[in-house]
Amino acid sequence: MAKKGKVLRPVIGWREWIELPDLGVKSIKAKIDTGARSSSLHAFDIKIYRQGEDQWARFQINPVQHKTGHPVTVDARILEFRSIRSSNGVSMMRPVIVTNIAFLGATWPIELTLSNRDEMGFRMLLGREAVRGRFLVDAGSSFLGGKPPRDKHTNTNLG
């Protein structure tokens, strides 16, 4: 039961399908990790370059887990480089970008660190800063936001 004056928030599962519209990703399975402050996206072939006063990153995304064909090439302005401690306790400097996430009919900006997540179970990790104040997380449920439709013509949907 909600306390007086509290806004009810939607409940999501520990893993959900989300969209990254600015990056051309219609659906990617994300692990919701309230133990992680930052969100992270599997990116590879990361090349850093300057455009005017800003640093940019050109990188590849392959949003479908366990698939390697037809990656998406993305260019994004780098917000900063941040020291991030991985799950095994090792700190690394990672580029951070800001991009929009679309989920459950809402769109909002999040900060994403770019890293190689080949060895991880999910191509994307959605940290607590991205979900704080928006959702409650049911650690025993998955895909409460639904599953995306299958699209056999693009790997930016389920493949």
C-alpha cells in the first residue's frame, strides 16, 4: 500500500527490453541493476576523435546477445571519461555518452558508459541512476514491460 503523498510507480522486472532511439536500437535486453550506479552499453571498435571543441566516439553496437552479424555504427558526443569499477573490482576509464532511452511509453536521457561486455550476460546494464524515481524493481520478475515484436529484417530487434 502506498504511503500518503507517495506517487505510485510502475513495477519492472530485473531484465527488460528497452529502446535506444538516438542510437538506432529498436530493442535491447537490459539487466536492471540497482547495485550499479551507472548504466553501461556493450560497444566495440571504439574510436575517439575531435569535432570542434568536443570529443566524440564512433563505435559499433551489436544489440542482439550471442549474435555478431550486422553491427550498428554510432557516433556520439562524449560527456566525460569516468573511472568505473567493474564487477570484478577492477577500475577502468570509460567514455560516457548521454542518450535517450524509451521504455513503457516514456523517453528520458541517461548517461551510458561504453565498454566491451562480451563476457557479460547482457549487452546493456541499466543502473540505478537511470531508473531512480521512475520505477520499482521486482527482482523476481522479468519483462514486465513486454517483449518487442520479432523483426526478421533487422538485428536491432529480436533476432
